[in-house]
Amino acid sequence: MTSTSLAARRRRDALRTLAFLSPWLLGTGLFFLYPLVSTAYFSVMRYDGFAPPRFTGLRNWEFVFQSYPFFWPAMRNTVWLVLVVVTLRMLVGLAIGMLVIRVKRGGGLFRTLYYAPYLAPPVAGTLAFVFLLNPGTGPVNVILGHLGLPQPGWFNDPAWSKPALTLLALWGIGDLMVIFMAALLDVPREQYEAAELDGAGAFNRFRFVTVPHLRPILVFAAVTGVIAMMQYYTEPFVAGLVASGQIGGSGQQVEPGYPAGSTLTLPQLVYNLGFQRFDIGAACVIALVLFVLSMLFAVLLMRRGSGFLAED
Amino acid sequence: MATVTTSRTTPGRAVATVPAGVRRRRALEWVALHTVAVTAALFFVLPFVFIVLTAVMTDEQTLTRDLWPNQWEWHNFADVWRTPGFATWWRNTIVYAVTGTLLTLVSSIPVAYALAHFRFRGRTVAMMVVVATMMLPPQVVIVPMYLFWAKQLHLSGTLWPLIIPLAFGDAFSIFLLRQFLLTVPREYIEAAKVDGCGDLGALLRVVLPMAKPAVAAVALFQFFYCWNDYFGPQIYASENPAAWTLSYGLGTFKSAHHTNWNLTMAATLLVIAPVIVLFFLAQRAFIEGVTLTGVKG
């Protein structure tokens, strides 16, 4: 093969790659890179969406970190949600996964029942839980009352709103159940049998055979769980909206994070600042904080050896 | 953990040869395991039961602490359907979900194929950008995006700002398809090319038929994503009720119509039902897709 035809072939290959990637390259530029740069630009500008933007240096950043009353509550809530919701979802997902692979009779039925709630659209699931847990007529408190147990205010009580969201998140455990199930079935049976012959009890078999095999999946579940909490928007927003009995809509003032800021999360602040207060500069500061935090965890997921990028 | 201690019950395996004590222990384990399974099932199923029971109650009864309906008001579902706007939300949601899913497939499949089977410089970087955009909360870029669609293109009050970007590839779909396409042996593609297919021909005639389960899973995920999307319609469509979707409209349902919990729960069921039906029609593809999102070996 002569060198010119080789160069021609290279050029043809490059053009072909470019053609196949073109929709995505355009999309990434238009809907990711451009708005990202624009967000960084607006984060140092004073802009209400109407009057021309004016440069204000770090004033927006100072405002968000020092004066904006919702930033630190939202950060604290996010830490709470990461620690409690992500951990519990992993533990319960693993327990349910181990349960269903052992149930022989009716295993398919149980799997379907455990999985179904995951499919409920977030708005529908949230609405259902606000009803189930409403302090007045909600079935949960009615049953607790019959049993003579205390009846919390759930979505109407700042101390109980996050536990209520946690119950909702555990109801939709189906995704983790399926992922853990697949991983558990991949653990070679012989290793359990060998461990049993060596006299390992159930706990030690779990500790020394199951856990090491599940490590990549556990890491995956933890990191994607944290990232999901960075995006946690619909459930807390709708729960606060419906529980407080307010009507939402663009431009209308709704007390964010009802009750008492206990369901505020970072993405809700972008909405509150940018679309309710028309403080676009400050909204972009929050957006950048969210960007940095989620990319930090995305990098964790892509680290070499995590298996996530699965190079051939 | 109860599930650990009741591990490895295998009733029926060589029962005749095992001693009575072991047999009794296994029977007990079997009972314990199924007790746990049924108890867990209650947590997942009871919410649905209470939603249905409440959806068919009378207005007066939803204000009481009764759990069981006195009369079964099945017409509540028809009443919800006749609520102003509900049919429009349905139509809009179907348009958004169907158009969005088709555009996602057409735009994402070639990208996934290139990322899985073409060798080029920057392929790893491209993959990393795909994963990064997949992990990106939509709120990060929403402010400039809103300004772009509303101020430059005057498309706020419609669902187009949510549909059009799907014609430019969707990161999650690209990622999922690419993970699957990696498992298609290169020899099949080479063979197709020897037979005179171009790259597009090899993709359409050889690779895609093999990737049907992954394509189905991606289509389902994207359909559900559009169906469930709340933030997108809230940003772009909330100002124009004629463009609302089911997810967005449902969020306003209780307060906007001053309805009681019975009609609100009936509406909730009407939003959940299509997703559950679709799931049962395509269960295998869906579960395979969820598994595919996990780490590959």
C-alpha cells in the first residue's frame, strides 16, 4: 500500500468517525459546553433577565455563601440525605437482592412486587406518600394510632420530613435490587461450598465471599447514589409543594423546602434563585457548585479499574 | 441480618438422605425466609392498596380516618379524566415521550456504535465526556438554556426545548448502547464489510438486529424519562397550561382543583398505570437494561 492511499484512508476514517459522532458533538457543544461557559460568565454578573448584565466580581458568591438563607440548610440536608438515604438504600437493596435469589417458591412474584414501585413516576410516588403519611387522615398514622404508637407529622414536621423522603426512596429500591441480584448470581457457588467446608458460618461466608465479589457493584451503587442526591429535586419539591397546600408555578413565590427548609436541596436553589427571584447571577453560582460536586463523584466512578468504562 | 442467617435453604434437594434434624432445620429456615419475604412485600404493595382504596372513596369519606370505602365510587376515575386539562396533559405527554424516544434512538445509535467500534484519537476522552454529561444535574445548565430557548428562539410555553435536544444524542442512551455494542464481536462487522456493506450498512443490517434488547431497553428508559420528567416541563411549560404534561399537571392537581385525596389518588393511578402496563409488556428488555447500567465484569 502506498503512502498516499494510506493517508487517504486515514482521512476517510476520520471523516467517517466525524459523521457518526456529529449529532453528539453538536449537542455537547450546544447543550453542555456553551451553557457551562455561559453559567460561569453569569456567576460574576448582576443580571435579572431583563436589564443588561453588569459585572459584579465575586458579589454573587459572597451573597450565596453569606447572606442567602437557603444555601447552608440545603447543604446540610444534602449531607443528611447522602449519609442516610444512600446508605439505607444500599443496605436494603442488598438485603432484598439476597432475599429474592433465595426464595424459590413464588420468587418471580416477589421480584415483581418489590420492583413495581420503582416504576412509579416520581411525582406520582411523592403524591402517594404525602397522602399515605398525611398527619390527619393518612393510613400510616391511622394504623399507628390503632397500635397506640406516636403519630409523627411526617411531611408537615421539619424533624420527620427527611425520614418520610427516605421511606419514599426505599419504596423505589427496585433498581438496586436488580443490580445486586445480577451480581449475587455471578458469585461462583463453589466458593461458598469451599468456605462452608472450611467451617465458615453464614456471616463469614457473607464477609469473605460475597462482599469481595460485590465490591465494584457496591462502589457503583454508592457513587451513583451520591450523584442522584446531587440531582434530588422532584420528590422534595413536590412533597413540600403538596404538603404545604400551595400552588406552584413560574414566578410565584412558594416557600421553598417546606416545612422550615427541611426539604431544601441544591437543585431547588437554582430554581428558587433563577426562576422565582430572577437573581440569575446567584443561580449560576449554585449551578457551578453543583457542577463541581457532581463531577467530583463522576471522576470517582471513571477511575481506572472501576470497570465502569469497560474498555474492550 | 436475617437474610444471611437463613441462607442457602434448598428444600427438596436429596431430602430422603438427610437426617431428620437437618430436615427440620431446613423446613424452619424455609418458613422464616418466606415470612421475611411476605413482610417485605407488604411494604411495597400496601401503598398501592391504600391508593386504590382511597381513589374510589366518596368525597365525604376521604375526610375521615376510615381505610375501607363505604361505597365504591368507580366513576372517580372518569371524573378525573373529565377534569379540565387532564386529557391535554395526556396528549402532551405522549407527544413528548414518543417523539423524544424516536429522536433519541436515531441520534444516539450511530454515536454509540462509533464509540464502541471505531478506533480514533480522543475516544476515551469522548467516553468520559459522555459519562460526565450523563451525571450532570440538569439544573447546572438550565439558566443559560432557558435564556436561549425563551429569549432567542421564543419557544418557552412549549415542550420543544425538551424535545429538540434529544435529536442531538442523549448521554445515558449513548452510554448504555455503547456498553452493549462492545459485546458484538468485531468479526461480524468485518464479515459484513467483506460482503460489501459500508459502515452504515454494517450497523443497520448486522449490528442493530443483534442489539435489539439494548435498543428496546434504551427506548423504554427514554420513554419513562420523558413520562416522569417534572423539572423540564416546570421550567419551559408551566407558563402555558396547554403545554403541561401529566407529571407536571399532577403536581398541581390537588391544590389547583381543590380536590380531596380520592380524586388526587385516582389521578395518581392514571399516571402510574401506563408505565406499569408498558413494563409488563417489555419486562425482559427492561430488567436487562437495568443490569447493563451496572459494572460490566
